[in-house]
Amino acid sequence: MKKVTLLLIVIVTMCSCNSVKNMNTSSISDSAILLSSLSSNSTVQQITSLFSLLDTNNDEVISSTEAIGSVADNFVVLDTDSSTSLNLTELTGLLSLLK
């Protein structure tokens, strides 16, 4: 029940933000679902799928405006090169935060 409630809050919050008004809501929903399913047993493949869903402009990095959920919450920690964007290698660092 908590996961469903959190998922709905994330989706409503993301849909109300001006920076995501033009984003495909199905990819936001897919990202939120994938984020809520991540655990200590998550795989690089799941993170790769998440990366593809979050990289809405297909520039091979996730900006702070594209990040949602735990990716947004841990953006500064994950951005190890301080480039203000996350590449796939940096996003894979999310796995260590889940353990």
C-alpha cells in the first residue's frame, strides 16, 4: 500500500511540474514503477532501462530536470564528476545506495 501511495504521489508531483509538462507521461509512469521496484537485488539491466526512460531528450545523460524519485533525491551524490548530469555509469551507482 505504501508503494502504491508513493508511486501516485511521484506521478502527480511530476505531472504538475512545469519542466515535465511536455514529457511523455507513460515514460514518467514507467520510470516511477521501475524506481519503486528497485531493491538490493536490482541489476544493471534494470538501471539501464531506468536510464533510457529518464533520458527523455536522448542526449545520453540525465539532467536534474529529468531525474525523479530516488535519482533526484540522490542526484548530487550520484553525480561523481560534478557535471550536473548523470551518465549511465554514475546512475549505476544507485545500486550501491540500495544495499
